Amino acid sequence: MSAKYGLVGHNSSRKHVSISIPSSTEAMSPHIKSLEELRVLGISLSNFSGPTQFFICVAGVFLFYLIYGYLQELIFSVEGFKPFAWYLTLVQFGLYSVFGLVELQFTQDRRRRIPGKTYMILAFLTVGTIGLSNSSLGYLNYPTQVIFKCCKLIPVMIGGVFVQGKRYNVAEVFAAVCMSFGLIWFTLADSKVAPNFNVTGVLLISLALCADAAIGNVQEKAMKLHNGSNSEMVLYSYSIGFVYILTGLLCVGGLGPAVAFFSEDPLKTYGYAFCFSLSGFLGISFVLALIKLFDALVAVTVTTGRKAISIVFSFMFFTKPFTFQYIWGGLLVLFGIFLNVYNKNREKMKLPSIKDLRSWLLNGKKVRLLSHNV
């Protein structure tokens, strides 16, 4: 091996390899993808322009996660299902691992690039995010759960500062504050028309929120530092998480009762779980693509917008009380989303500033005065 790739062999069975970044004149190894290459579900999106890639990813997130949210609420509406949320998460993680393994077979480079220690951390955070979120539905109604999950914008920004050393401008902070206050307004409205407050549910979703806030930044840092693929990230994160959950269920004795309940009507329980997991897997592939293309904050902004639509769908398909305060809170959230998107694309959107509007008004007055004089 060439010395420029840092290969040092102590013996024939043990070798230490370090990879240096090639200069602009050197050819990059075919096993190391360029940062611009993007694959979603094994399909390359590199030939599309940046805005087109963004639109495809956003459309995928909205489509599959709207289905995911509907199925999640439908599953927990099954009588007697609520105590078995962790077994649902176990089935979900197992199916995600299988889907990730299948997707990995369609990629040219199947090597694991991200260190195993990082995956152990990611798996723990993923278990906390999905498992605690699923469990909270046993104590909270779906819109309230979604509202709490949407409040992760500020924790993601805080995590970005401490995990990756990022700095956010005033517009990004103000957008996060608007979205969070809008969602808090929504929650207060929900507590008035349908008081279903439970300390256990709030604690579970709050812990899920903390894990969710950290996971986006850890994923972004790992994918950009090691250039790992989406399929690799899904396979290892969820397969290790599957082992975590299985171990926990065996320790507390929760596996047997859950299997017995699911076996009573396997077509409904396992059927719903399969469709739920498939839509979630397809959705998370597009979320990871957004993280790799942009950053965790953009991905969270898109998924937060999706959650707002999921709340609307929840009121449409499942019977719930309604108040107009939901609308005001939702509008504040939409304003925060728009402000953040505009801040990210201010050069392309080029909305008029206050100074521009003032100059246009003055020019308009001058034109009118000249016309009167003529």
C-alpha cells in the first residue's frame, strides 16, 4: 500500500489504517463518496439541482410522515393497545433494521464508515426518541403529543451550539421562539377544551423531546464528518436499538404479555405495525437526506411543519373538540416556519426591506406630483 494512505502493518493479521484527505490534484478513493452525492432509498439525486433536491426531500417527509402520524393514532385507538407501546417500538426497530439492510444491498459501497461507539450513542437516543414518544400516547392525546414534539426547535439550536459549535443569528432564534410560543398557545387551548393532563405523559414526551433535540445534531455531525450513507445510519442505529429494547423488555418481563396481545388479532396489530414502520422508514430516509444536504435545523423546521399538518389531519379523521385558539397558535407556528425558511434563502427570495418600501413610496409620490404639475 502507498504511504500516502497511512497504512502501517505490524503483522499479516493486524493492520492500522488512517485515511488522509486527498488534495485537489489527487483522485479521491471510489469508496469515499463526495459530499455532494446524495442517495435516498438507493436512488441518486445528485443530478438534480439544489432546490429540486430540497423539494423532493420535503415532499417525501410530508407524504410518508403524514401517513405515519395517521397510523400511529389509529394503532393506539385499538382497545387495550396502550400498555404495549414498547413492544410496538421493538417491532418498529426490527422492521427498520430489515428495511435498512435491504436498502444497503442497492448501494455500491456497503462498508460502515461511522464508528461503532457513535452508533451506540445514536441508538440510545433513537430508542429514547421513538420509544418514549410511543409510550406517551398511552397518557396523552395525539395533538398534545405532537405539540410537545414540535417544541424541540430551541433544544436543537442549543444542541447545535454545544455539540457542533454552531452560531445562530437573531432571525433563526426569533423563528424558533415564534414556533414554540405558537405551539404553547395551542397546548393551552387544548387543555381548556379537552383537559387530559397527565404528569406521566408529559414527563415521557419531555424526555423524548430532549433525546430528539440531541439526535439531529449527532446525526449531522457523524454523517458530515465520516460521510456515512442514509442506509448505513438507519441499519446500525435501529439494529443496535432493537437489542436495547429487547433486553429491557426481557428484564422487566414485558415481552410475554405483549406477544400474547398481538397474537389475538395479528392482522390488525402486526399489519398496522408493518405499515406504520414502512411509512416511518421511508420518511426517515428523506429526513436524513435533508440533514446531509442542509443541517439539523432545516430538517426540524420541515418536520415541524409536517406535524402541524398532522394535527389538522388528526382533527379531520378522529373525533375531537375544537377551538379557534388552535388557529391562532397554528398561524404563529407558520410565521416562525416562514421566517426561518426566508432567513435560509434570503438571497433567492429577496423580499423588499423597509428601506426599499420607503423609497418606493417616495418615488410614487414624486411621480404623482410631476403628473399633477404637467
